[in-house]
Amino acid sequence: MMYLMVAAGLILLLLGGEALVRAAVTLADRLGVSKLIIGLTVVAFGTSAPELLVCVQAVLEDAPAIAIGNIVGSNIANILLVVGAPALIAPFYCAKSTMKREGTAMLGATLILIAFMALDSLRVWSGALLFALLLLFLYTAYRSARRSSAGSYAEEVEELSEGVPRSGVAIAALLVLGLAGLVAGSGLLVDGAREIALAAGLSETVIGITLVALGTSLPELATSIVAAMRRHGDVAIGNVIGSNLFNILGILGITAMVAPIPVPPQIMLFDVWVMLACAVVLFPLAFARLPVGRAAGAVFLLGYGAYVWAQFAGLSGMPIDKMAGG
């Protein structure tokens, strides 16, 4: 039953998130909001809605280890898995401009998060500061995009709003259905994950870092594989960096403002340093103009497999003989 709860929760999160993003994008476009603003805000926040609902639901149900594990695990999976998988399909390059701007912001956000986590918990003030940094990043990205070309944002908005009825009633219904799917899905996923942790004798942190994180990273994985099949694997890098940045500044920022998030000591001893290493590893590839080919993709995927194995083998320092928040 608990596995069915997790599966149903993931399906509802995927469908609910898709419905919410498409309805919100169509509504904003219908109201005359510029496509650049829609792309930077509505799309970005909408695609992060599943992670946000899971994290908020986790802290409200007194399972903060699932919330913090979800974000740390997702950021690791996004680079090792979501970048590694498309590289097996077709080699691609990391854009130097992307790493210089968004990549540096992601690395900076990771370092700031580690500093906050060293204080034992993320509180309202640290969450507010993280979210304020996200708003600052969006403002600078908006100014930069205005000076260059917003064509990619316009194309993305058109694609997302395609096939969505433009009547107010239809958009409202889709918004309600999307939100309902996200709320129900996050509840099922968190409850199912806690039951699996209890039954398997694993900590909630391990389940958050592995099962929950992998589940919430599935949309990014699907997007990267499709991009690679179309020979646009470099798109995966941009999606991963944007997702990781929003996970730290947006998702954890908002969640910490809802309720304090205690940091399991095992995450500080092992997982945050893996997350930091993953944030750093793309820079040499971008600045040296080295291709992310099949060999690199295989190394990334093997690295992710080894990381997950370390969690269940207890090599990361996670407790495996009892259910614990950390």
C-alpha cells in the first residue's frame, strides 16, 4: 500500500504540476503579461511547485528530514543523473556564458545554504534571506534578458500555452485541478515515504534524499532526455542549473518561512559536500570547452549510483536501523 501511495503521489504531482504551469502561463499571457516575465517567474515557480508542495507538506507533518533531504538529493540527482543521462544519447557542451552567470549563482547559493545549515537549522530569517536572493537573481536575469533577446522565453510560453482553452472558466478549472493534484500528491508522497522508512528501518533523511528526491527530479530527467534526442543536450545544463537554484533559494526559502527546518547532522557530514562537488564539477567542462560525452555521462551515472548505494549501505553516516528525522 505504501508503494502505491508513493506512485500515486508522484503521478498526481506530475499531472498537477503540468496542469498548473500550463494554466498559469495561459492566464498570464491572456492578461497581457510580457512573455519574458512569464518565462522568468510563472514558468520557473510553476515547474518547482511539486518540490515546494512536498517540502511544505513534510514540515507541516513534522517530517522536516524529508524536506531537506528532498532538496539536497534533488540537486545531486539533477547534475549526476539529469546531466549524465542525455550525455549517453548525444555529446554536448556546457555554455560558458551559462556557467558564468547562472552557474556562479548556483554555486554561490549552495555555499550560502551550507553556511546556514551549519547553524543546525534553517529558520524564518534565513528562509527570507534565501528568497530575497532569488528575487534579486530574477531581477538581474530580467535586465540581462531585456538587453539581449527574449525570443527563447516567448517560444517557451507559446509551447506551454498551446492547446489550453483561453476561456476564463477553463483556465480557472485547470488551475484548481492542478493545485488539488499537487496538494493530494504531496500528501500521498510524504505519507508513503514515511511508511517506507518505518517498514524498511531507514531514516526519513535517506528516503528524502533517494526516493523522494528522485521522484521530484523525474520531470527534469524527462526534459533532458527529450532535448538530447533533438540534439539540444546543452538545454539540460540550463534546466538543471535553474532547477538547483530555485530549489535552494525558492523552495527551501519558502519552506523555512513556513516552519523551521532542522538539519540532520549526517547531511552536514556527507551530503552537502557531495552537493557542493556536483555544483563545482560543471565549471571545468564549460570553461575548458570540454564535451560532456558518453564517457563523462557514464561517470556521472555511476557516481549517482554509488551515492544512492552509500545511503542504503549506511556509508554516508545515515542511521539505517531506525526511523529518525536525522
